[in-house]
Amino acid sequence: MIICIPTQESRPSYVCIDKACVVLKYLINSHNWNIWKTSTRFVVDSYHYINHRVTDYLCRIYCNPSPLNGSAPNLVVVERDVHGNQHYKRAFNTQACEQLNAW
């Protein structure tokens, strides 16, 4: 991956792909995670995320397309319905992003 996107400035902020947790594990195991963790977040698209294992800690914490823990506040926005009630909404169509692989 370093050959494809050699500099931190050229790396996307997010990469959305159905197997983002596999890519993340590869980066960790190949000792390349320190190079990527400051520039890019790997996100599983929402369609495929529902099929990922609940027990996969890395996937649930680091590749969640709509984290509510504050780790990626630009992925989730708060909106109000017609009655003024607040609710969370994904800020991006991750399924479309997965088709492009990065946005």
C-alpha cells in the first residue's frame, strides 16, 4: 500500500471497503499501521458491516461506519425530525463510497 500511496499528504482520510478490517489487520501485522494511523481511517461500508462478527474487536472499534464513541465525529451527524426529536444519521453513503474505495 505504501507503493500505491507513498506520502501522508496523498493518502485519503477514509478508505471505505467491505473488508476494511482485513486491511487493518494486514497493516498491523506487517508493521505498517504506524505509517497509516495518523492519516487514514479504514471503514467497512454499512451494507457489509452488518455481516461482520460482533466478536471482532478491531472491526467493531476501528472500522465501524457509524461510531457513536466520538472517534470519527464526521461520520455521524445529529439531525432533527419533523417533531424536533434528535437522531443520529450517517453523514456519508458508505455503500457509494465503497464503490469508489475512498472519498
